[in-house]
Amino acid sequence: MKKLLLMLVFGGFCSSAAIAADPYEDWLTKQNQRGTEIEYIRVASEKPLLATAESDQDVASILDEVEAIEQDVSDHEEAEEFR
């Protein structure tokens, strides 16, 4: 009888500790996510330091450079296929 009573009491403590751990873990997770959310808001609300407007001529020169790089890469890939 003592063993049964001891097991009942011990089981009650273990189950109550397990039940209490879930809300605590949830609270810790929310606190970790809260820091991440605050960081997202901080970064999103920052204003750019310099104006980043590109002229049409700048954009066209960048696109020309990109096309040249893509052509060079495709030529290199074709050369490796023949090896």
C-alpha cells in the first residue's frame, strides 16, 4: 500500500512538472521570437543613407556588363562540354 501511495504521489509531481514546463517553454519561445520581430521592424524602418536612384544610362551599362558576363560564362561552359 505504501508503494502504491508513493507511486501516486511521485507520479503526481512528475505530471505537474511536465504540465508546467509547456507554458514556460512557450513563453521562452515567444521571447526569442519577439527579439527577432523587433530586429525586423528596426531594419525595415531604417532610411537609406544615400539616394540610390540610377540613371537610365547607368542601368543600360550595368545590363551590358551582365550580358557580357553571361556570354563569357556560356562560352566557357561550351568549351568544357567539348573536352
